[in-house]
Amino acid sequence: MRRVVRVAAYVPAGASNWAAVAASDEDSFTLAATAVERVWSGRRAEPGPILVHALGDFPEVVEWGFAALLGRETVVTRSPGTASQLAKALEELEGGEGGPAIVVAVDLAETSASRTSSKSGIAGDAAVAFLLEPTESAAPLLFGKHAAGRSAVAATVRRARSEAAGGSRIMFVGDWDRGAGVGSAREAKPAGRDRSDNLGTVSEGAYIPRARYLENLPSRWRFLAEVCEACHRTTFPSRRVCRNCGRADSLTPVELPYNGGRVVAVTTVSAGGQPTEFDAQVAGSGPYDVALVELARGMRVTLQVTDIAPGTLAVGDHVDTLLRRLYPMEGEWRYGRKAVPVSTAGSRGPAKTPA
């Protein structure tokens, strides 16, 4: 039978009225994606699909986004983001047979009046994810006996603290010890999340067909590279052919580290200098930084910087990365990784080993 073996939390670094607030480039999917990455970090399960039960109001990207994020087949179901629905999902999965499963819940409060009380431990916008695996080493969570109230995240925090105090073998990773709004992000503004953006906007800049966007997701979302067994060189982004010797029959896929990259260069993009895809972002939030980040020796990627004021990041600093919204195109949001200061990324659990 499955048991909950790990629980992860993600709390945005921004704050408004002492409550955590998602940044303008975050939505329910990016919050959930970060929690799911944290709960799955370092796992190497047997091949086969992962069940993902998502609780909350999600865009359509969740139907395929978790598969792209994890690099595995996923079977996604959705429910309203309430504590009772979370309890039901966990009870059903804990009593079931089969491979690993993830339950993720998101609270994305629209107004400060509807935010969770800070007495619950996490106030405002947040996400939590449970990893369930076939094992007999952990006791059943019995979550249904402790669920109460509207907020699935708040109920999770209460139960997580109870489990930890009771000496549970369940591992807790992420932002459990971080209060709302203590990161270094600038003061967030709930009204600036642009949830009603016109997704029909036609880019006047570099148009990227959806097929190409999807094709590049392994390298852009998971930092997938390829090691050539013939010449021992690494190609990043993945090209299905060795950039050094040109061979395509001796490549081994590897994922570069998401976190701890070193800033090699950084520049501030001021109003008027941005690609037109980012016009709305600059109009709403002002200038932004772009950094060249070395993920592993010789493996570099250019990333937009978020959760920190422009001009703050310096060469030599280390950054983590999170999945965030980039810009709307072809009627949907395009997502990609952005660099965030380590201090606002929170505790993530095991880091991936560099290639």
C-alpha cells in the first residue's frame, strides 16, 4: 500500500499586509510546480506513470505540464482546493495499490480579506505537495481526522507540525519554517498579478511556434543535457547530436542542477530595451535583470532574474531557479525557468548532482 513519505511546501517570497503574495510571474501552476519539484527531488522511482492529484483552480497546462516538469508520464486528476477534498484524495491514494502518487494543493487568495490567518503558520499564497510511495515503513497519515476549514494549505501545515512533533518518519522539505513575506523580494501587489491578461496577444518579437516550445521543454524546464560516450563532452541544451563530434548514437541524457548556479554575467534591461514579449511586464513592474548562469562546469544558460530588485544581483553570486510565467503567446502562457536569489528560494531538499 502507498504511504505518505514526504511533504513539501512552497511560500512565495513577496508579501502584502503580512501575508505571502505570489509575484506577477506566478500562478497556481507555478506554485504547484515548485512544491512538486521539491517533493520529488532526488527520487528515482521505477518506470511507469505517476498519479498527480491537483487541488485548486489550475490552468489547462496542468494536463501536460507535470509530465514535462518531471520527465515522466503522468495521470492527472483535479479537485477543488479544500481541506476536505485534500483529505479525501490522500485517504483514497494511501489505501490504493500501484506506483508513486503526488497530491498537490494550492491556495491563491484573491484578496487580503480571504487570506488564511497567520495563526495557521502559512498565510496567503502557498502550495504543498505530498509524495506517496508503496512502502510499509511509514504510518498512515490519517489526514481526514485532522482536516478542517476551507484552506487545504493551512490544514496541511497543522497536520505537518503534528506529524513532526510526534516523531513521524515522514520527511518535510521546503518552507515550513519560513513566515510569510520574509524573503528579499520586493513588496508584492496582489492587483498586479495580471490574471486577466489578454492571452490572445500576438507577439511582435521572436515568435516561437508552440511545437518548438514544447520540443525544447526538457532542456528549458529540466535543464536536460546529453553526455557523449564517444568523446565525453556534454551538450546543453539537448540537441540529439553531440555538439563536439557530431555523433547521435552514443548520447546519455543527464539533468543539470536546478540550484546553486553561479552568476557569470548580469545586466539590467530598462524600459525600451526589452523584447516586445515583455512589454507588459516592464509596463507593470519596471526594469528587470538577465543573468548568465553557470549550472555546472562549462554549462551556462541565460535566465531572467526575479524575486529581487534590478541591480542587486552581482557576478559571483549563486542563484537557484524556479518555474515562472514568461509571456502569453498563441492563447496561453509560456513558462520557463528564472533565476532567484538563494535566500528567497527556500530549503529544497536534496540538490541534483552536477554532470
